[in-house]
Amino acid sequence: MKLRELHILDDVLEVYPSQIGKLYLYNDLVILEVLEGVHVTYKKLKVIINKINSFYGDRKIGFISNRINTYSIEAIDYPKFAQALPNIMIFTVCYYSLKAAYNLELEKRFLNNPIPSFTSLIDAYNYTKSYILKKAN
């Protein structure tokens, strides 16, 4: 479900459009919606990484990938993403198709950390917020 269709859009501090998609910046998390057909690489994500780092500094946050579109990811770049965003406490994925679920299982092999996944953006949002709150205390 597109973020603009949900009440959680009310809490967004800034929407940052880029060539690969839209980044929604909240107080303690970001939601990224990548455009249809994009091949996501570290180089293409650099502008998003820079925006996150400049907006949050070293503050710990969560990251939700809201996969409303079909796109591909250069999975071998995952370590670069993680290194460039050391303040990400949790990376969560929301997907809407069986194909996306299979792709996510493949991607998980390139990361050392678990990736909670959901088929509801509200569930992903609530889980991520809860995780951040728990870790902050």
C-alpha cells in the first residue's frame, strides 16, 4: 500500500523525492519507496544515504523499505549500504507479492542481520517504532 494512502503520512517531517524514488523522513525512521523498474545500486542510493545522514546525523533510526513497485537490488552492495548508514538500528521490509517475498529471501543471504518483513505497511511501521522505542530504553 502506498504511504500516501495511510494515516502515518501525517507524522512525516519531510518527503524527499529522488531519481530512484521517494524517501519519507520521520522523527525516528525513514520509509523508502523505490520507483518501478529501477536497479538499486550503492551508487544510485548515495543521494538517499547522504540525505539520511545529513537529516539525522548520528541519531539511531529505523529503515522501512515499502516495496510497492517491482525493482531489482544489487545485493552484493548490502555491506556498503550498512557501512554508509551505521545509525540504522533496524531494517524492515514491506512487500506485496509472492515474487517479492522470494526476492527478499535471497537478499537476506547477503546480510548478517535479520530483516523483519510484513505484508502491511502499518504493521511494518508499528513494529519498527516499537523496536526503536524498546532499544532506546
